[in-house]
Amino acid sequence: MSLFTQQYFERQREQALDDLVIEQADKFTQKSNMSEMSPEMEVLFVPNADDFGGTTSLDLPLDPNRIVRKGDTCYRVVQVGTQVNPYAENLGFPFDCSGKKINQAIDDAIQSRLNIMMLKLHK
């Protein structure tokens, strides 16, 4: 009787070992990403991702140098507190923030560099 019991337990151990080997082989060959910290990627849904694309203001309430943009003109927000309203703010002097002058200066610099290079090639 003990012989049959011993053979039964041996078969159970062999079957458990085979199951473990198959399970580990499946885990090793399964598809996953490169990170061991997060083997399964979560898909996040952001419904209003483009809401921040058209901001007209570069201001945060705590920023002392806030700038408000209206078209190609920008205004710096100036604190003009009075005794009645110590936290009053107003728009300061307008300045151009379109970037056209910078782009024109870059184009002029590139063109002058090309002209210099062409002169060196012809010599």
C-alpha cells in the first residue's frame, strides 16, 4: 500500500513540475514592453487635449511679469494699486510679439552668409 502511495505522490510531483515549467516558459515568451516596472501599458484617454492650443494669455496669477497677447500685440500686466483697490491691475504699453522682425533678421543673416559663401566659391 505504501508503494502505491509513494508512486502516486511521485506522479503528482512530476506533473506539478511539468506544469511549472510550461507556465514559466509561457511567461518568458509572452509579448511585453521593455519595462519591467510596468509590463502592461495603460491607455489614457484625454478628451480635451487641444483646449490649450489657442491660449491668448501667457499669464499666471502669481507671475509678476505676466503678458497678455491680443493678436500680434502683447501687453505686460501692470499692478496699479490704489487705496480703494490695492490689487488693481492694468495693461501696460503695447509691444510687438509677432516675431516678424526676428524672422526677417534670421532670413537676412542667412542670405548674407550665402552671399559670402558664393563669393568664396567664385574666387
